[in-house]
Amino acid sequence: MKNITNSLVPFAASVLCGACLTVVLGLLMILMTAVGFGSGMPFLYFQRLNLPAISIALPIVGMVLFAAILVGISGQPAEAIKPTVIEGTTLSKEWKKEEHRLKAA
């Protein structure tokens, strides 16, 4: 599983960069259309390149990839994660006997 996770990381990073590039192109198209540059041609190119569908698909693919990577990373054996134990420390008998509860005001 770890090999698959390591191979998905570059692909997920490229999908993230592609999604950011799509956002920049969308903002550029909006600014060019608002100013009147090219008399509506930027919007035509935006639709011909199918950027509205790509701007939806890339983040979804990225979320799925990052979720798969997260599952692959967290699937480590239990031996790798051990609690920290300080040797020679014991709780006092008073601490064990006392009930620590919040008191109402």
C-alpha cells in the first residue's frame, strides 16, 4: 500500500497545480470579459477548452487522490505508533483516590 501511496503523491500534486491554473484562467477570463477586451472572445475560448467542466473535475479528482494518500499513510502497523511512557513515574495514592470533577458555580 505504501508503494501505491508514494506513486500517487506526484499525480496529486500535479492535479492541485492544474486546479490552481484553472482558477487563474477563470479569473483572467472574467477580468477580460468585464473590461471588454476581445469583444467576448475570452468567454468563447473558455467554453471551447471546456474549462467549466475541468474546473469542477480537477478538485474532485484531487480530493479523491489526497483521501487515498491519507488512507495509505494512516494504514501503518500499530507497532509504529507507541505511547510515550516515562519510566519511574507513578501516580500518588491521593491522586488515584480523589475524584476530579468540575464543580458547578
